[in-house]
Amino acid sequence: MIAELGTFCLGLAFLLSLAQALSVAGAAWRPLRGMARWSEGLSLAAAMASVLAFAALLHAFVTSDFSVSNVARHSHTLKPLLYKISGTWGSHEGSMLLWCMVLLSYGALVTLFGRGLPSGLRHKVLGVQGLLGALFSGFTLFSSNPLARPDPAPYEGQSLNPMLQDPALALHPPLLYLGYVGFSVVFAFAVAALIEGRIGREWARWVRPWTLVAWVFLTLGIALGSFWAYYELGWGGWWFWDPVENASFMPWLAATALLHSAIVLEKRDALKSWTVFLALLAFTFSMLGAFLVRSGVLTSVHAFAVDPQRGILLLAILFVTAGAGFALYVFRASALSSGGVFAPVSRESTLVLNNLLVFVALSTVCLGTLYPLLMEALTGKTISVGTPYYNLSFVPAMSVAMLILPLASLMAWKRGDLKAVGQRLALAAGISLLLAVLGAVLMGSGEAKKVLSLGVGFLLGGWVILGSWQVLQERTHLLKVPFSESLRRFRALPLATHGMVLAHVGLGLFVLGAVVETQTKLSAVDHLRVGGALRVGAYEVRLSDIKSVVGPNYEAERGVLEVRRGGKPICQALPERRFYPASATVTTEVALCFQPLNDLYFVLGEPSAEGWQVRALYNPWARLIFFGPLLMAIGGVLSLCDRRLRLGLVHRGKKG
Amino acid sequence: MLLFSLTAALVCAALLGLAVAWLRRTPDSALDQARQRYEAFVADLDRRVAAGHTDAALAREEKTEAARALLRVEEAEAVAPVDPRIGFAGAVVIAVAALGLSVFVGKPDLPDQPYAARVKAWVETLNTAPETLEAKPAAVALQQLSGKYGDKPAYWLQLGQTLVVAGDYYEAAQAFKRVTQLAPEAAVGWSNLGEALTLLNKGQSNGEARAAFAEALTRDGDDLTALYYSARILTTDGRYEEARRLYGVVQSRLAADDGRQQTVAAEIAALDQSAQTAATVQAQIGGMVAGLEARLAKNPEDPDGWARLLRSYRVLKNVEGEKRVLATLDRLYADRPAIARDIVQRADRPVGAQ
């Protein structure tokens, strides 16, 4: 009965969301004006109903109830508990339910934490959230019901794709969805403000925390997904410009631009239309991503192979919601006059320029992702857009944006002094140039392309990090006042400043890691018998044993690799080649030797008459690629904490 | 259905009750909210000015802006409450529609079937009416008895055979391995193991399966399963006469009315067909190989040709020819071992792989 109650709760969530939207729409009629307030209670009830529906599906997975077809297709009795739980969102249907739960829960959070908002705006936001909730929960219920039940139930499940049975990937989808769907609130704020015809500083203050929440989750989700691809797929790469990766990257770029344009709106009452446009765009890209992953137009390790019929339904939802949002924008944007005036040289100008560059980068990613699909749809020709395209389009735009970044952080509002800022950043520029020359010469091994890439990478990474340091130094008056005074100033800095500095340093570290890893990594492949060895860079890798191991739902051959450098033992790596009998699938499990900055990465390939294929990679500075985004997310959290006044938390605490 | 309807109604009532409870809270007036927001904002600004993080002029401007926003806020217009009967009617519509949806989309009369409960029921059936159980649940129920009978080879044999019928060849092979460990002298464990491994490998007997059949025949030369699969292995290896002889032995051991006679007869017919096709192919490849050999004799500096010749000998299972080519390669490329290694690797790849 629990599974059926789940279906009931999903239907209830759909109806409550619909009622939530209708209560706001109905309030437009004067006699029913008081009905708008109902949307608050309905949002809480709808969220609770979706949580109960999700709990029912989770229960079915944990108890291996194969009378639920989704469980039968994506679980197995031998699967460890963690992967039974993660199997809940491991399929199209389950992940849609997760999407609905997150969407409706965000609606409830607007009710709970949005008491500081004007009631008109709050109710309109809830109305839009209700409409989105009804559309997505309706789609899930009628075309992708995760609690659908075959009769009779199969005796055993078909199991989850072994590649998805991984701790990182167990967490990756929830984080990603908390990000994707978080932008629905921002979208709802934009539509509500367009309906009200009032967008100003307050609006920017209200929107920023929600954008930050979604941005932080999306940053973590993308980073975790990238880390999973890095160590699970066994290719040694961490970003492939796969359309599905791009689908998550596009809303992230839009949200990054939105965060910065909202600052300009908050501080200077400018960029109203642009900020609203970005707010609409972020969730539109989230929905586009959902369509790409679920429509069957893409084949990817990340994509759900779903029939086109459901893809068309998702496309219809995308057109209805984004279409309505942008239509409203077209009608109302001209009325959004900007009050703030600023000089061409000012913090606002640099932020605008930065915003435009990020938008150009976003456009190149969008074009690179959609153009091959459109070409295939229109002409039947298959073309692929790969790394060279992005290196020539995305990288230059982002590089210029990064050059401007420290200037924007140090420039004054309204009217800046470029010369003075230049003088303050002279030392940072000098050190960055020196780093660029040293990096290019020492690591470039004389190859022109490597030298150039490393030079630019070190210059940009160093420039962003040192520029951020300069911000801290100026705010704390470091070296100008006694250290204790600097420390006091450091502690007194708003959390948002700490957050900004951390996020920018994270970006700089990421760039350093990405450039050094891609330009200087080494690899070696050989067939080794037990006792055989290969060399990768300065490391000697000896295959000392092959062991058979039995896991909870797999059997594996485990290679024991002794890694030495100059005769000194460095680590023991244990890559595996696993066989999952439930799905009759063989996978490779990468072994990583974590060094402080670098990775030694090992893959055990197929056995042959000449021995076991062993692939060894030396990935210098790979740690920074994942540490950088983590810092960015922590920076986002710090910024978010600084906004607690605007979330009304203090207000409630005083009351209590 | 009644219990489901009652529970659904309770869930509905609880959720709608939550909504009503939230709405019954006395909301702060809009002006109070705005004033508190303003005070908190000004306090934050003052703190930042005192810490030297905000320009005093900018702070003044922000305070003015916030004060203007406060002034703009008027007491919320007194909104006449909506007739509660509309709310009640809406709640009833939502509850009834949700129930209707779950009947339309779901199967409310279908009970949950958690795996543990199903296994318990299967074990009970195994003890009371085993003939009513299908192979898979029977195997699962048998697996629950491993604690009791885990040291008995007969138990593992029965479990393995049930798993084979259920199509779970991997688990079956594991069970038969236990049989061979507990009773290594019994041929039946080995032959069943070989069969399970062959079925697991989609009908192809790999090295482990071949070894298992060999072990079975060592212990019992009349083991029908081992004889049958050994004949199939010989067919795969192209040793048609030996295969035909073994199939003959199998036929002679089976009773005339045994249904398996038909299977063996079909295998023999397929064997004849394969032998005929193989002979034709052999002749064609033989001609091609002879031509290739002649060409390489004239022009030995042809790595691609050597790779094709080596691959041809391997396809023909001509061990002597293969040895001859390898010896020639060692001699020909003694000073260029990389080329010889490349030729051998290319010969390993199937035709068209490059």
C-alpha cells in the first residue's frame, strides 16, 4: 500500500500545486483577492506531499519491492544499501520525482523564509512556483510515473548500471537538481516582478540569496560529476565538452552572470532588464538541460535513454514556461527604467563588461551544444563539436573576463580611477607575469603550444589569485597598520567579502590546475606480467600481483601496483577490473595515488597473452581542478550567510 | 481498497490541515515587517561603516533609499476574507480528485511486495507445496537453507540445477563450484559446472568450462552432460569426426524414447552442415594462402602480407604453418623486432578491425 500511497501523494502534489497557482490567479478577481494567501499553505502541503511520494519510492528501493517497475528496472537484491538508495534517482522517472520534490520544496522555502517579502510579490512568486510544480509533477505522474507497477512483479531486479554505483555519483544528481531547480525560484521572482512591474534594489537583494543557493549546489554538483568522470570512466579526463556536461554548465554560467549583475542592480539600481533576462535564462537553461538529457536526442554516459514522446512533452513545458516568461519580458522590459547612472570607468562598467564576456562564453557553449543537434535534425548530417572549437571560442572570452576580474573588485562604484587601480595591481601583475614566464619555461618543454597555454594559464590564474589577495590587503590595511589591527579588520570584514575572495581564488586555482594538468600530463600503457614494470615520468610502476576479490555484488581482478620514485616507495595502487553478474557488465575501477597536488592514476585493462594491460597517468596539479570549485562553493556559502538579514532570519530570531 | 482510501483520506486531511494551520497564524502587518527590515538594514549599514567597509556617502544614500522604501509601504489593504466554504469545497475537490487520479494512474488494490516478505512466502511454499514454485523463487528459497545444509553437496547440486532452470547461470556456477569442493570425486558436479559456465558464456565453452568437462570425464567416462558438451567443443574446434563419434556415444547411452535424442540428432545434422561449409572455406582460404605464400616468397618485405598469412593460419588452425611464419618473422626481422611485434599484434585483430 505504501507504493500506492506514493502515487496518491504524487497526484496530490500535482493538484495542490495546481491549486496553489490557481489561488494566485483567482485573486486577480477582486471578490477573491484574499485567496492569494492560500498559496502559502498550499505550497507547504504540496511540498510535503511530494516528500511523501519520494519517501514511498525510497521505501520501495530499500525493501527491493520489485512490484514497482522502476525498482525492478534499476535495482537488485545484491546491491549495497547506498546504491539502493541512490537508485531512487538513478533513472529518468525517479530523478523526475526528485526534481518535483526539490521544486515544490523550494516553493515551501519561499513561504517559510519569504515573510520579509511584500505579500503581493511573495504570492506571485508562489503562483509561478505552483504552476511550474503542476507542470513538472503532472508530467511525472502521467508520463513518467516512478511508482508504476507491473503485475506480476518480477522475481529479481535488473540492477543499476555499474558505472553509476559510485559514492560520488550517488550524491551528484541531488546536488545538481538542487542547483538546476533552485533557479526556478529566481525565474519565479523574475516573472512575478515583471507582472508587478516593479524591479529595484530590494528585488535584487531578495533574488541574490536564492541565486546563490542554487549556484552553490550547481557548482558542487558539476565538480562532483567531473570528479566522477575523472576517476570512474578510466579515460583520465575531467571535462569532455559532452552536450550533457554543457547542459549543466550553461545555467551555471548564466547564474554566475546573474549574481554579478544583481550586485550592480542592488548597489546602483542599474541593469534591471539585463538582470531579469539572466534570471529567466538560468532556469530556461536548466529546463533545456532536462530536455536534452531525457528526450533521447543525446547519447551519453550521463543521458537517460528516454523515448522522444516524453522529450516532446518536456519541450512543450520548456516552450510554455520559458516562452511565457520571455514574452512577458518583451512586453514589460521597456518599462524597467534604470535609475543608476555611472561613468564608463567604474565598478559597474567593469561588472557589465565582465557580464557580457561571460554571456559571450555562454553563447559559444550554447551554440556548440545545440548546433550539431539542429544540423542533424535538419539535414541528417552528424557533426561533432569538440575541444578545439571551445578552445577558440569559450577560452578567449573567459580569459578576457578573468583579466577584468581584479579590476572590477578594486574599482570604486560610480566613478573609478583606472590609473590608481592599475598602480594598486602593479605588483600583482608583475608577479603574475613572472609566474607565467617561469611556468612556461620550466613546464613547457619547448613546445610552442604548450609554452603559450602554460604562459596564459599561469598569467590568468596568478592574476586572479593575487588580485583577490590585493582586495584583502586593502580591506585589512595589511602591512600599513599593526598586524593585530589588520587581523581585527579581517575578522570584521563582511562574510560576503570573504566569500567573493574565496570564490575568485577558487577560480584562479582551477585555471592553474586545468592548464597544468592538460598541458603537462604524462601517460604510459603496456602489457605487464606479474613482476613486470613500466615507467611514467619519474615513476616506476611494477605489477607485483593480481588478486581475485569478491565484492558485495561483483567479482574483480585486482592489480597490485607498487609505485616507486628513484627507488623510494611512493604508494601501492589497487586498480580493479570488475564483473557484475546481475547485468553481465565488466567495468574498470581506477586507482588513484593522491599526492598533495598531483595524481598518479592507474587503470587495469584486459588481460592478453602478453600480460595485463596497465595504463598509468601522471596528472600534475589535478587536485586544484576539483579544489578550486570547492573553494568557489564555500565562497558562495559564506556570501549566503551574510545575506541572512535579507532572508528574515534575524527578524524571526528576535521575535522568538 | 477501503484501508487505502481511509489512509489516503487521512494523508489528505493532514496535509490540508497543515495548510490551514499555516494560514491561521496571525501575520505581521506589512508595515511592521517593513519597519523591522529597515531597522536591520540600517544596523547592518552602520556596522559596515564603523568597520570601514562601506563609504559613508554610499551608506547615507542606501539609508535614504531604504527609508523611501519604508515610506512607500502602506498598511496592507484590508482584504476581505474569502468565504471559508470555498476553501472547504476546494479541499474536498482536491481530495476526491487525488483519489480518482490514484485509481486512474495506479493500482490501489495491489499490495506492496517487499523482497524479504516474498522470500519468506517462498520458503513456506517450498516446505508445503514445492511443485507450485517456479524455478527462480524455488532457488531463492533454497538459498535461504544454506546455513542448514551448506556442508551437503546434494544441497548445492540441487540449488545449482534449480538456478540453471531459472536462468541464473552465474549463481549456478558458484553453487556447482561448491559441489566440486565438497565432493571433488563426483563427476556430476564438474559436468554441471561446465554446463553452467557454457550457458553463462552464451553457449561457448571457455577454458574453465572445458577443464570442468575434462575433469568430469576423468571421473566418469559415461557422464552424458560432459560427453555432449565435449562433442560440441570438438565441433567448435573443427574436429568433426571426433565430435561425430562422441555424439554417437551419447545417442547410444540415451534410451530410444528419450526426448534428448532429438537434440543430439539436430546437433549431428548441424555438425554435418558445419563440416561441409568448413571444407569449402578451407579450400578457398587454402588457395588464397597458397597465393599469399608464393607472393611473400618473392617479396618478403611485406608486413601487411605476413600479418594476413599469420591470421589465415590461425583461422585454419594450421599450427605448423603458424610456427613456420613466426620463425620466418624472427629471422627476417631479427634487427627490427618492433615490426615483427606489430605483425603479430595485427594478426591477432579480427579482419576489418583496423
